[in-house]
Amino acid sequence: MNTATIETRHGSTRDREIVDAKVIVTCPGRNFVTLKITTRSGLTGLGDATLNGRELAVASYLTDHVVPNLIGRDAGRIEDMWQFLHRGAYWRRGPVTMTAIAAVDVALWDILGKMAGLPLYQLLGGRSREGALVYGHANGRDIEEATDEVGKYIEKGFLAVRAQCGVPGVKKAYGISVGGKPYEPAESELPAETVWNTPKYLNIVPKLFERLRADHGPDVELLHDVHHRLTPIEAARLARDLEPFRLFWLEDATPAENQKGFELIRKHSVTALAVGEVFNSIWDCKHLIENQLIDYIRTTIVHGGGITHVRRIADFAALHAVRTGFHGATDLSPVCMGAALHFDTWVPNFGIQEWMFHSDETNEVFPHDYVFRNGRLHVGDTPGHGVDIDEKLAARFPYAPKQLPIARLEDGAMWDW
Ligand code: KDG
Ligand code: MG
């Protein structure tokens, strides 16, 4: 796009012209896709573009369809770029498109921070809090092991812990570590097959939380992820059974395509509900938010079209007393985590931030300035989002195809994983 050169305090439109954009795919333990944009003045910005198990679809969307459109454009026109990639593509929404748009958007916000010499949270409106409350993932093959693991998180200083335990009679229940390694869902080239049994699950989960409250007291915040496995009436039963143990939230209690199902859960229970890690647009969560059928919205920066779009979701949620609780599994790179933490530091209606630890290799490939202290993650004051990439190191970890597992019922029929 040809724009006349306009001088501003932060350089000219010529300085801000995008001269390069490249996609970096790396696998330091797991796959990550990163977009790096460079301006004529030599500033660079990074955006996460990782979509677990479908990484190369986003890499191709960016390389083949987006990058050619970026060259020559003004990196300072963040809103216009978002509208161009969203409206201009004609084919809107969807996880691949919105993840690609997010990568561009976050890279441009990163550049804006560097141009201004300010950390990203300052560009959004400044601090609302000192640090972002985070929850870690404790799990065990049985209740005994799970309660020990929750104890370890509390000892490390966590104020909030997600707890999952194995289900007797169910092989490979969701969220349970294998072989003492940290839990990582995408473990094989083709999807691992798991078997699901709802009655067995509904039987064990209230027992887990009864034990956790008995062992760890009333104050620690406890969370649980159903991972879309229940029907609305089953979810309503679980939410009601868990009421005495005051969960911070029950997540993805039923698949959110059927949004009326949440009315049924609400009718039977006051357990707080979180939804939205698989959403990618405000239109996915509009009904749930405006009808106050959920308490926390989980759509985060990388899958929700970037800061520009997630800010709209958060502002809309604030009108309806819904707070943020961003997805933060290991399949979202430190670049997303950095951007999300700046957002969390600013957003008035913040609830909590998920934080699964990245591996040491991942942290080395993506040096960052956020740190954990007293149950919260704190961003630094590096201009932009504060996350970088060591490209030489990244090149030593080539892409390794991996897909998420699937779930079947005991009779072999497909179920939601
Ligand atoms: O890629 C899928 C994971 O991000 C997801 O299974 C993790 O549900 C998840 C969570 O709440 O972290
Ligand atoms: Mg989840």
C-alpha cells in the first residue's frame, strides 16, 4: 500500500514500512510457529502462530497468503491491518485464519512497543495490578498422587491449582502425566486412541475434590477441566456435586457449540464455569457472555485474533461480569504467554491465567522477561511484549509431526477428546 511519508515523533511511515516477514517453525520439545516482522528502520516484532497438531496449516496460511500482503505496509496501522486480514480475506474466522491474524497483530503490537520504548501493558492503558494470578497443573494417576501433587504446587507458592486424576477403569484419562514426565497431550505422529467412560468419571471427580479440600483447606483456589466430555445434564450433575468444594471454576463442562446446554448447567448449580479455549472470535462467545452463562472466558491472544480482537472480547465480557481466564497450555509459545501476561496486567476484568511450564529447551529458544513470584507472573519493562527468539538455536530443533489424541466410547464410537 503506498502511503505518503508522514513524520511523527516515533519515526516516519517510511521507517515503519514492513520490509520482511518470515515464519519460523521449531520443535524444542514441542512444535511452535512464530512470525517475525521487520521494519525498514530495523525493528522486529514477534507473534505466536501455534495451533497444536495443525501447525503447518497456519505456517502455510502465513507464508503463502499473508506475508506477501505485509511487505510495503505501515507497521503502525495495527487496526487497519487487522481489518484487512479479517474482512479482506472474505473467508472469516476459524482457528487457522484467526491464529495467523493473531501472529501479525501481536508482532505489530511488539513493534509499536519498541517504537515507543514502552512495555505492551503500558500501550493498552497501564497497570491494573502488580502481577497476574496463575494456576498450575497438578495431576496424579489416583487421588493419593493428585493430592500430593497439589501439595507440591502449594509449596512452590501457587495460590491456584488445576487438579485432574486418573479414572479407575479408564486408560489414559485426560490431563494425566505418563512416565513421570510433565503432561503433554500431543505425543504421537498420528492421534493416540483413548477410551472414555462418563459414569466412572462422574463417580471419581467429587471424591477427588472432597479429598483436596480436606488435605489443603479452604483457601487454595482449585480448578478442574472436564475437557468437553459431558452432555449438558451430566455437566449439571457434576457442577452440582462439586458445589461443596467451591471450585474457582469448572472448565469446558460440555462442548460449547451447544450453547443452550449452559442454561441447563446454570439452572442446577452455582459452580463457576469457564469456556472458550477453542473459540476464536467474539461471535463464538457472544451468546454465552451476554446471557451470563459463563463466568470466565478462556480465549487467548494466539487463537483469538490477537490483542486487537481479544481486547474487544474482554471489554464486552466486562459489561456482563465475565472475567478473563486465558488458556496457557504448553502448546502456546512463550511469545503468546508474554503478550497474554501484558494483557492480564492491564485488563480490568482479569480473573486468572493458566500457566503450564515450558521445557528448558523452549525457554532457551524463547528468552523472556516474565517471572513467577508469590503465586503470580510478573512482566518486565522491556519494550514490547518482552519475548525474543534465538533463531540459531530454533534451527537446531526441526519440526516433528504430532497430533492430539482422540477419544472413543467403550463401544468404539467417537467422542469428544
Ligand atoms: O492443544 C490442546 C491443549 O491446549 C488443551 O488440551 C489444554 O485443555 C487444555 C487446558 O485447559 O490447558
Ligand atoms: Mg482446557
